Amino acid sequence: MAGALTSESVTAEQLPRRESWPQAGQGPRGGDSIDFDRLIRRACELGAIEAKPIEPRSVVTAPWVRLKCQFGCPHYNTRHCCPPHTPTYEEFRKVLDCYTQALLIHSQGMDVSPTRIVVELEIEVFLSGYHKALSLGAGPCWLCKECCPDRCVHPLKARPAMEACGIDVYSTVRANGYSIEVVRNRSQVPNRYGLLLID
Ligand code: SF4
């Protein structure tokens, strides 16, 4: 049905007016099913072009992912949110298995940060009662010009990328019906993704 909001996928054009989340102590408790339609609308308000609920078990982890960070990314070991400071794929598989709900958000281009979107959602979902809410973004952390060597100075906002935790983003995205391709030059608009784990 044209214009209908469903938990399958919602685009920015389908956005209704902004709604507020329940205040702390008034919302659901962890383990309850979340209102994905509302969550998707918020993701689009924050800049996502679409978002959908996915099964945490559909998130693909693989041993080769860290090697793509270690050999090929100039930011390896330069940020607290980058490997080797992040969980291995084996460790993060165990983390994924602690969750029963997840939201995959899709943004396009480099002007919109999927990390910023999922962090904002994580904070709102946490405050509404889902105490295990945890978000992962895309790419290295750019909150500081240079990463503080001693400790992260923005722990409320800084989150690792999915790939930094051993997630095969390409396989995960495709398995859930979204598209992603290798970007070959600067004229191509990248599809970028963020993940919010909820329970
Ligand atoms: S917020 Fe700053 S200190 Fe923290 S990981 Fe990002 S760049 Fe490093």
C-alpha cells in the first residue's frame, strides 16, 4: 500500500511527524519487543534513507575481516574504536548471541554518518528501558582530529564500526536485502550502514 509504514523498510519520504520516546522509567523493559516502526521513523529523521529490523543471528562475522583492517587501512591501531582495540569476530559473535532484536540502518554518501545515527538511537532506546542497547557504525571514529592516546575523550558518542568488530558488512547487508558494492572512485556514492542491537 503506497505510503504505508511497515517494519520492513521505510524511506525518508514516508516520514510522519516526530514522536518522542517514553521517559526513563516509563517505557518497556529489556527483553520486550520494541516498536520498530517508531524506531525506523527516528532513524529516517536522523538522516537514514531507510532502516529495517533484522535478526541478530543474520549478522555475519568472519576471521578475514580484521585482516582487511590490519593490512589495507591506514587507520588500523590509530583510534580507540579501531582494531586491535575492538572485539575479535569470535568475541563479537558471542555478543550478538546475547541479543534477540536488531535494526539495520542505511545511509548514503559521506555527509551522513551512520555512526551518529545509531548512537543517537542507542541513547534513546536505552533511556526508554532497553538496557542492553548497543550500536555499531561505519568507518573510523572522526570525532577528534587526533585520537587521544590515553583514553577516549568522547565515550558517549564514539562507537566502533561493524567491520572493526569482525562483521562481514557486505554479506550481512546483502543477506538482509539491502545493496552494497565496492566503491571504486570518488564519483560513486557509497551505501553505508549502522547496526543497533536491542534486548
Ligand atoms: S572520540 Fe576521539 S578519543 Fe575517542 S575514539 Fe574517537 S577519535 Fe579517539
